Amino acid sequence: LSLVQSSKRFNEIQQEVKGISAKVLAKELKDLELNDFIERKVFPTTPVTIIYEATEYSRTLKKVLSELSAWGEQHREKVKQSMRQQS
């Protein structure tokens, strides 16, 4: 949902997605790019600027992601308890 709202740099995404390592985030971003959900844009600045943004294809999921996010917010404690029980 983060990238559907606006383009972001790697560090901005990592700050928004709590608890994810840089290695895992890099792999996830690469997978999303390979599947045409995001686009990686490289700008020849010093240092190089890399921006990630949602593709038109992934924007078709915006309503679905918003609904899932809203549901998650409403049921966060139940989800946390369920995750604890599975551990």
C-alpha cells in the first residue's frame, strides 16, 4: 500500500514497513519488480537516486489493499494473538 500512495526511496519504504531487514526488503522489491507490480527508476545524481513506484497494473489493487489495511487495523489485536499462538 505504501508505494500505491506515492513513489519512495528504499530507506523510506524500510521505515514504513516495520521489522523488515534490508536484505528481505531488497528481495521483495526485486520480486515485485519482476512481476510488474513496481518500477525501479534510477537517476544519475551523485549519489545515485533510486525511486520505487507502483505500476498501473498494481494500482488496480489499491481498493483491495485499502480494505485489507482497514480490516487489519480493526482486528490488529486478534491477529497478533493468532500469530503468537502459531509461534
